[in-house]
Amino acid sequence: MPLSLTFRSVLFASAVLSGTSLLSCVGQAATGTAATVPQPRVPTPRGHTAPHPHAPSAHHASIPAPPAPVRAQGQETITVQANPVADHAGGGLIRPQTQAQAVSVVGQDFIARQAPSATAYDLVALLPGATVATSDPLGLSPQVNISVRGLNGDAIGYVLEGMPLNDIAYYSGYPSQFADSENYESIALAQGAAQLESPVLNAAGGLMSLRFRTPAEKAGGMVNISYGSYNTNRQFMRLDSGEIGSSGVRGFVSYSHSAADNWRGPGRDKRQHVDFKLLKTWGHNNSAALVGTWNQAIDSYYPQPTKAGWQQDGLHGANNLAKNYDRNNDAQGTDYWRLYRQPERTLYMGAPVELHLGHGITWRTTPYAQGAYGNVPGGSSLPTSGLWNGNQPLTETLTLPGTQDGVATVRADYTQRSYRSGFTTGVEWQHGANTLMAGYWYDYSDDSEYQSFTSVGENGTAAGIWGGSGKTSVTLADGSILRATNNHTLSQTNALYVGDTLSLLHNRLVLSGGFKEVMLTRNGTNAMPGTPYHANTNYAVPLPRLSIKYQITPRHQVFFNTTTNFRTPAETALYAAYDPTSGELTAQSNTKVKNEYSIAEELGYRYADDRIIGSLTLFNYNFTNRQIETVGQINGSYVSSTFNAGGQTSRGVDVELGLRPWHHFSPYLSGEYLHATVDNDLLSGADLLPTRGKRAIRSPTLQAAAGLTYDDGHVFSVFTVKYTGRQYATFMNDERIPNFVTANMAVGYRFSDAVFLHRPELRMNFINITNQHYLSGVANPTLNAHDTTGRRGTTIAGSDPTYYIGGGFAALFTASTGF
């Protein structure tokens, strides 16, 4: 949340006594990084104005130690003149930046005006390069995706308070699990690359850094209640302990409950969530924290149609699941919505620590532990005889309810259970004009995935929604569970990095270089008969980088960087799979799949004064062994997988501009031009598809966004609009979705304090106010949608891509207050 006036007062007093400029302090407090203007020639103290246990060391300037403070003679009075709108440019959508790379930050002042159910994806949707594909308007559905500069969500790293959040098997992010929006201090999107010390394996598409609010210094809290379209109800409460005794320890814990009907088709989503943070600060910006987030949800599925299905049925018909169970319909009851309810449970915990050890040495470490379990089920049909266990036929005949003509309707459960733990640690030494850094990241993960089946009763009920239980799953005569897949993967990551930052010309010129070596080992087993039992891989990837930043004047800044990034294939590439109804091979194992590797460059310009903040960034990417995520159906379950799409070149420009409040108005503009092409023909069977020079999938040529915020302290309103250009869904460019425009609006009123209530507020959020019906993104890309003649003269059959249907209009009323 924005820094309080009291905190700014302390900041100003500290600046006066130590010789630091007020502008420098306010800039650091507003952005969480160094100020946008160069430091004055008088030496100033180095460090955070607002302690943050895991702030990246790359964001610090190399500044000499300050002179000793002068003791005041007699009584001294300090007049405080803080800038109350220091972090409100563009309505909270833009902040001054000093990193030698493109970074956009969404602040709490923007977040607090959005629908409280909004996810991290929704909150960054207006930033340059970000394309968000949604399935519902309120942010509860896990069927959501983001791409940045045309790079998919599984190519983006997600970090909360220094700990990684990506799925350990597929690298995807699930923003509805991350945190409640009320607890975000900021969300930073680095569009080009992750920082050197970031604990991620897949960040060719950039890094999303999530930061919790700092616990309040005084005991109190916040409560809000929301009601809206589709029988939506949401309740949220947060309690702040304030400082506990004189220990310097303070914390908060929050709980929320959300529920909403599907906006199209039958179904209802339910979510419970807990966030917490305990913080201890002492000395010169030393800090230790314990942070965590727990999430449990049961979500309903939104079918993803083909282009032909969308044109025929739109929001209705076969593009929705069936409300009632009918074993005799064309789908034999497999389209019943209750067979697709997706339960999941996650827990993330981390303990970031930052210690300033003197002599310019700072040590940071973040140990973490995580656990997750989920089921992605789907309706399917299973014959009661002639079954296969891997590639081995089964002679027994099953007895299942509702069997007709030897076939029963079942729920196919695809479950994933994962555990993860690790730590990051790094030392930074500031010596003269140099800041040296070195660190290590270790990560251990244990991931089990298997598919089993649950029988369906005459009324469509299937027991054990979490799946995988021996009590509810279909079993064989010997008591074992009938499975279609059964994989177990142990992974270990070791990453070492070193870097150096050299500050010259009174910190106006900053040169940085770094090197990171990532070593990943996977030891997997496949328990299905007929498949290779062991699936082991080892990777070692060198990742050098270089950057230059020059502060031309206090208002003008330029930067250049070149970085390298990589992404290992998803776990599913390691394992073969067989169809239990026929014994046919449905997936071929491959332990030799190559890593995606990219070299990226950015050249940027920034401007910042007391009224305008803006940036312009040119970027270029060159990929080899491009990894593309798609979604395959395995016996009724929808499972993520990847394939190698060869080389790709992406070039473009991002622009971002925001205005600090002027007569209470704060406009914001962003845009991107992207030219992304495939570099080579792609192998399909024994032939090559003529894809060289075609446009890359999920890569709109043009995007633009605008926002206008009005806030006089009591009355506030926000209007935003986003244009997204057309996107290709196939590598042959023979199918695409058209461009679309969406708009959102919020209006509200904050009351003055009353009794024990602090700033009570009433707010209305309107999402997709024009009720656009549109395809919001590509869910399952394919090589070609129509039959195509390959380079070698054979006919390569087409396969239909599938798409996300964007959420319709929704309104949400929220009443909230602090206390």
C-alpha cells in the first residue's frame, strides 16, 4: 500500500540528518528501488528506505558511505513536506525505474480500485507486451493464460517474496493461487529477462515479481464484502498485529472466501485462501520474515471450442457442458459438468532474510517449502473388457454401474501431487565503485502424476472428487488401481552466479556483467508396463549477461542489455503412454529433447520529472529449439504438453507513459508493436511443413491500452480499455482469432474516519462493460489447421486449434473498511 505520511516524515527527517536529498528518499520509497534521478555529488547513504527482505541486489546503485551526522545544537524543529502522490503516476500503473532492463510495476493504488477477485494476470493486463486470455470475468477460473511479447505463460518466471511459484512439471503459473489482491504491495513485470539471482528455470519471457504489503506498525485490519453478477459473493478479512511488545516483530494474516456461478454453462467455482506475513526488522535495514499463502479451490470447467465450433454455437450449445446427466445422449453422458470439477490445494512458504554485515557486505537468503495437489478430471467412456495395462492386455471383465453394450461412463482423473523445497543465498559486497555479488540456488522437487478412473452412478455422481483413491477408483481383480499413466519425477537444480556492477561518473554511468550456470537433473520412473522404466536427464546451461545504463540528465536515462535465457522441456516429454482401451501408444518418451535457448537485447529510453513518467524500449529475441505449450486430451483429461518449434525471431517496441495527478486526473498509455516469425520449416511425420517466415503463434502485431483515473481522496473512478490485435493459432498461419477491444470501469467513494472505522469505502467494478463476445486467446495451438502439402510432397493432415472464450459482462459491488 502507499507509504503513510508518518513514514515519509521519518524518511525526511533521516534524510536531513544524514545529508540525503529528499527527492532521492521519496523516489526510493515510492518505487522500492533507487531514485530515478542520479544521486547528488554529495555522498549519500546506500540501502533501502523501506526494508524489503529479498529486494534484488541488481537494483542498488553503488554509492559511497555518508559522512558522519552532525549533532544538532539545542532544540531543533524539522518541517516535513512529503509528496503525497509520489507513487500515483498513471493511476498506479507506472513508476520511475532505474534498472538496465525493461520493467513495469503496478502499485497498490491501482490494485485497490480493481475488483478484489482480480488475479495477478488481470492486474498486469494493461502493461506493455502483456496479453491475457481469460475464461471468466471475475478471475476465479484456473483456465487463464498470459503471454508477454508473444512468449507464453510457461516461459515466464513467477516469484513471490523471493520464492518461485511456477509449476515444477509444466512451468505454468496459476494466478488464482498466488495471493489475494488486497495483500499485494506491488506486481513488477520484467518483460525481457529475470534478474541474475532469480530462482527460475524458464524465464525467457520475463519475470513477474509479487510483493506482499508490509505489516502495519499498529494493530488493526481490514474487512470487505463483495456481491455481484452470477451469484458472486466474496468475503475478506485481514488482521494486523502491529508491533508485538517491543520485539520489533509485526505481522498480518488474512482469510478470504469466494464463490460464483459459471458465467456460461452450468457450474460454480469456490475458493478459500489464506495469506500471512511475519516481519522482524532491526539495525541498519536488517530484516527476517516468514511469508506464506494457502489456497483451496473447486473450479468448474469451461470448454474451449474450435473456430468452427465458435462460429456455429458461440456462447451456447456444444461450447458448454451439459447441465443434466444423460447416459443416452450423443456424448453418452461424458459431457456432464460435474465430471469436470477441478479441485486443487496449494501451500507456499518462504523465509526471506537480509543482513547488513558491515564493511559494505550484505547477505540475503530465502529458504522455501511448497506442496500442491490437484485433479484435472474429465468425462470418458471405458469398456468393461478388452482393457490394457500399458501394452499388456487384461483378461478380466470389470463390473461398473451404468454399463451399456459393454461400455461404462467414467470420470477420468488426472492427479498431480508435488513437493518442493530449496533456498537461495547470495552475498553482495560494495567496495569503492564496484558492487560484487555471488550466490547459489538449490531446488529439490518430487512430482507424482497418474491417471485413474472413477465409476459414475446412474444419476451422474462420481465419488471422491480429489481422485486417485483406492476406495473410489476403478480397481482390478488383484486390488490394484487401473491406471493409464503412472509417473514419478525427482528433480534437483543447482545454480551458481557471479556478477559485478561498476558505477562511474558520480553514478551516472553504471556497467554490469554477470554469469549464471544452471545444472538440472531429473530422475524419473514410469510404472506402466511396456514403457522404459527409467527416464533420466541432465542439463548444464551457461547464461552470461551484460548491461549498461547512463543517466544523461536528472530527467533522461538510456539503457542497453543483452541476456541469455533457457527453458527445459516439460516433464511429460520423458514418458510414454498407452491407451488403456486399445493398447495403442499415445505418447512417445524422449529424454533427448533439447532445451530452448534464447539471446535477447533491449535498448531503452526513460523520462521522468515531477509530472510525466515514460519509457520506450526496443527489443530483439533469437530462439533455438523454441518450446511451445499445448493442451492434449488423454482419456478425457486435459493435460499440458510441449513440442519443439525450432527457431524464432521476435522484434518490436514497447512504449509506456503516465501522468502524475493533475486536477485529480491521472492518465496512462501503453502499447507494443511485435514482429515475430518462425525461422525454419517444422517436421511433421516424415515431411516438413513450409513454416519458414510465417508469423509466430500467440503474437499480436499491435497492442494498446489506456487508463484514466480520477481520485480526489473521496470520490474515485477508473476507466481502462485494451486493444489486442489478431493472433495466429497455427504455425502455417491458416487459422487465427480476430482483434478485440475490452473495457473495464470502477467508481467509488471513500468516507472519512468514523468511530473505529478507517476510511470506509463503497465501490462498483464493471468488467467488460460492452459485453464483448470474443475469443480471448489460443488455448491449444497446432501446426496446421487445414490439410497442407509438405516440402516433400506428402499431404499433412490438419488439426483444429482450440481457444479461450473471454468472460462476459460482470458487475461487482464491494463495501470495505479498515479498523
